[in-house]
Amino acid sequence: MSVHLFPGFIGLSAAMFAVGAVGVLLRRNPLVVFMAIELMLNAANLALVTYGRFTHTMDGQVFAIVVITVAASEVVVGLALITGVFRRGRRLDLDDLSELRR
């Protein structure tokens, strides 16, 4: 990768992260919040891989694999919780789910 593409990929990563952060802060649906968090993690992966290509090392790719693994486990646990709440017949709103009552 040439050096002149580096700021473009970092800028794209920052824009993706900003869109994900806005989604987490403004949305109340847990599924949309999970998608926004995944967008933020993918933005971090893009920045890590860009760093690895820029420095000609595999460090960025290794860290990206770790982030992908953590994101996969986070999604599994989160979707299990959301499914459990939905089966109980409760509304899927983050403000209502902040208290863990029956």
C-alpha cells in the first residue's frame, strides 16, 4: 500500500467509528445498538490492518483477528440476552431494560 492511501483509510475508519458511536448514543433498540457496536469494531479493524500494511508488519492483522474473536463472542452473548428478554414478552427498549426485573 502506498503512503498516500494511508490517510484515506484512516479517515474512512474514523468516519465509520463516528457513525457507530452516533448509533450507540441515539438509538434505543438493542439490535440497532449491537449493529452500531459492530460497525465501531470494524472501524477499529480497518485502522489496525491499515497500520499493519503501513508498517509492513503483521501486528495489525493479528490484533484485528483478536478483535474479530471478541466481537463474535460479544454478539453471541448479547443476542442470547435479547432473545431471552423477547421471549418473556418485554419491550425491547434500552431504557426499560436497564432494570433487571421480571
